[in-house]
Amino acid sequence: MIIANTAEGKTQRFDLTDDHQLEELTELIHLGHVTALSILHRGVQHSLPLPKRFGNRRPAYGVEVLRNGTRMPDGSQDAVGERVYCQVGDIRVSLSSTFTGALVRCDVVRMGRQQFDPRRRS
């Protein structure tokens, strides 16, 4: 379960295994309304708030559904977890959890500058 906090003070919950809710959350992120993303895992909320003190750099939030490598007969893949991330400048922080695991993983990676801004559409 993903929880999104918005600039208007609203909190919304999303199930990423539902394609409609995934599209709705992605659209909310692209519009730039999200101020924090959280993973609700086994009753504990792990938050990724809007980073401060990065100057004029704008954060880019994103979400991903983690899938296993085996395909089902209908061509789909089973969802095994979820990931939320925020990239500002060349730093990316991500929170990952699996549906069966007991922990939430936090990664901080220096990736280089992001060239594509998912909020801008051509």
C-alpha cells in the first residue's frame, strides 16, 4: 500500500497492483502535487518526505511495482513488492518492500543528473 501526501493537505492511499490506481498515482506525481510518498508495510508507515535545502532543484518522485522474473501463461508477471523513490539532482533515495518479506529496504545512490523530467510532457 502506497500513501501519497499532497500540497493541498490531502492523504490518499493507492494499491499499485491495481492498474487504475497505479495510473492515478502516476498522474498525481506528474502534476507535481505530491509532497511525500510512504510505504505502509505490516502496519508501519515508512515515509519519503519532500527533501529540503537542495536549492532550486526540483525533486522527481516515482513509484514502481516489483515483479518476479517468471511469466504467467497469460503473459503477465506476479507483483512481489513495491518501490517509491525520490531523485533530486544526482541523489536518489528509494524505499522498497516485498509483500512476503519482513523488512523495508532504503537505498541512497548517487546516480548522476536526470535528463528526463517525467512531469514535463512534450
